[in-house]
Amino acid sequence: MTWVEIIGWIGAFEILLAFGLNSFQRISSDSYSFQLLNLTGGALLIINSAVNKIYPFTFINSVWVLVALIALWKRYRAKK
């Protein structure tokens, strides 16, 4: 297994972990842990899809990361 495949699997696991934990009410969708799992998972999937030249997947994960960044920023600003 190449480093790109490993990164892709880790990213996929993180996003599915966030989804599962949220679905079973272990974490809330506005928690730092949920958003950080989505952010890092999406970023790893961007690397995987860009290296493999799967650009629609790169695009959707870029949007995924952007949404997570905005959510984290709003949460950070609300805490101030």
C-alpha cells in the first residue's frame, strides 16, 4: 500500500468516524471534535484524490474542508 492510499484510508475513516459518532449522539455537529475530524479527514482525502487526479472528488472534499473551517471559525468567534 502506498503512502497516498494510506492517507486516503485515514481520511475516509476520520470522516466516517465523525458521521458515526454524530449519528449516535456521541458528539454534536457543532463540537470541535466533529469539525476537526471532518477538516483533517477531508484534507487527507484532498491529497489522495489530487495525487490520483480524481478532480471531482478533490472538489467535493475541498468544499467539505471549507465548511469545516467556517464552522470552526464561527465556533471560535462565538466563544470570545
